[in-house]
Amino acid sequence: MPTERFTFPGHGGQDLAARLDLPDGPHLATALFAHCFTCSKDIPAARRISGRLASMGIAVLRFDFTGLGHSDGEFENTNFTTNVQDLVTTSAELERRGMAPSLLIGHSLGGAAVLMAASDITSIKAVVTIGAPFDPEHVTHNFADALPRIIRDGVAEVSLGGRPFRISNDFLEDVAKGQLTPTISNLNAALLVLHAPRDATVSIDNASEIFLAAKHPKSFITLDDADHFLTRVQDAEYAADVIATWATLYLDMKRPAPPIGIPEGVLRVSEADASGFLQDIQSGPHHVLADEPAAYGRHQQGPDALRVPVCGAWGVYQYDHSHVCAPQGLAAGSRQRLCHPRQSPWARRGIRSHIKNRQLCAHYHADRGSGCRPARASAGNRGSLPCASIAGTLKPY
């Protein structure tokens, strides 16, 4: 996945740090991602969602709000309104690059910010909120014990997530004025609300109020037992898949036709989790995750590297009236039918395959010792390869 890092002036002229995750293939749409309160563009949820969307053709720009992450400025001089202004400024930067965003995604307070900013960005066709508060003032519960000091002294240092931040009274006054009901009811874009029922930071009631305030088209999808920050890989992956599928209803994401003479479809493999072995495999419109077994300390979210080619092998062998190939463990003569070639993308494209070596990758047992033939072999040809102990590296030619 190509990534471009750059800076550009924010609402007050300070440089904002941005990261643009680009698709390896056709660029179908552009999204703008707003991170959560006092977070940054590089938190795991933002990184994983952006990477997954990019693998599906949606370029995603994520940036640090003024005073956070790698962006310039002082956080104590910012508030909810300046966050909204940063979003509008960032969308203008994307438009200047010929990539005007059509999708806004906001996490937590960033979700409230994208709801407020959407009406000021003419290119937006769809908005997604993830664990967003209905009332921006909700964020003050994170430092409720410091509110008297902030009001008395005008500014006070608070600890959020183990890090110190200076919160000003101006921030409190600004979030108190951030009423979202009129904005949501007049939202001129489709809305998707994602929220976890067990979210301990922003309760599910907020999602209900956002959804009820909005007009159609609108959708609500639960994130089940995910936490507020979507720290588990599978939760971020699920959110990204839902967003990408839902967005096809409202964004112009028609894939360009492949050039004449170019094989149909392209296989792309990219890292899905920097902390492990999880890989994102995209073959045309089809997507699968590949991982390592739990015994190796992985999450086992998909087939491992040995099972992936076996899955392909099943697709190119077929049932024959004279003999049957069955997976190890099935009784001989069970006449278990394998994947029919018409269901196989390899067979549909008329691509023949052969077994490259006989090292064990999978074990097959033949009915009465008969051979196993490739899907494109001639009728009645038992083939030259025995079924027992064959393994296959599929090689199109």
C-alpha cells in the first residue's frame, strides 16, 4: 500500500501532519478520517481502517489536529470549533490535489466533528461516525474532577490516557455550544452510525440520538463487544469492511475496465497488522485474511500460508465418473464431490494448472488407487499424478 506523508497549513496557519494511504490499484474514492479526542492519526484503529479501505480502492487521508501528534500548535489553544475548521481546511487541500473527499469518517469526538463539518464540504456524499458522542460536551466527563480548577484558573493540566494536556475554559465554553441536532437533521449526505453497545467511554445512547436526529438515508450497525478504541484487529477490520460495502451505495466507485490484453484481476497481498503475521489478500473483488496458527502466538483470523494454496487446489480439481478424489480421512469410495470447475475462477478463465512438486502440502486419497486429474484434463484421462501425498503449487500457463 503506497503511503504519502506531507504537511500543509491548518486553520490557524500551523502545519498539520498528514498521511495519505493510497490504493495499489484503481483509485475509486477518497475518504477523510478524523481521529478521537487527544489521539492522533497513527492510533491502531485509524491505521487499520485506513489500510483496509485503501486495499479496496478508497484512498484515506488521516491527519493530526492542531496541537496533537506531529502537527504544530498548542493544544490548549484549540477546541471543537478549530477541529471542524481543520477538517474543512484538510478537505480543501485534498481538492487542491485533485482528490476531493466524498466520504468523511470520524472516531469519537472526531465523529461529532465530521457531522459538523460535512455541510461545509460540498464534495461529501457520505458520513460515518464510530463511537461518536451526540453532544460534544460529553467529552468533559474524561476530566470531570478538573472542571472546577479550569473554570477558576482559566486553564489547568489534566491527565488523559496517561499523558498531560492543558484544557482551557475556552474549550469548555466551545463544546457547550456545539449543538449537533440541527446539523444532523439537515445533513445533506448519507449517514452510517457505528457503535458498540458495551462502549464504556461513549454510551450507546449517543448513537441512538444521532440516528434518530438524522433523516434518511441512514444506517446503524452495532460493533458488538468492541471497545471504544477498536483495539482488537478484528473489530477494526469489521468496521472497515462495513464502511467499504455501505459506501458503494452512495459513492461513485465503479471500477475501470482492465486494459485489453491484461489478465482479468490482480492479486495483491499487504500487511494487515504490523505486530504479527496477518496478511490482507485481495483478488479482484474477493478478500481473505491469512494468518498463522494460534500455537505461534497469532490470532488465527484466517488460513495459514500452507492452507491458502490448498484452498486453490480444491478449486481446480473436479469429480469424475470414473474416479473420485477425497480429502484425507474420508472413506474410500465415498464419492465426495470436490469444487466444480465452473465455480473456480481458474477454470472460468480456462487456465490449466499442474502440480509443481510432490512435497507434502496436502494429502489426498484416491478411490481404489485411481489417479487424480486436473480439471482441464481430457475425458477419461486418469492423469499421470497419483492422488496420495501430492501437493501443489498451482502454476498457471
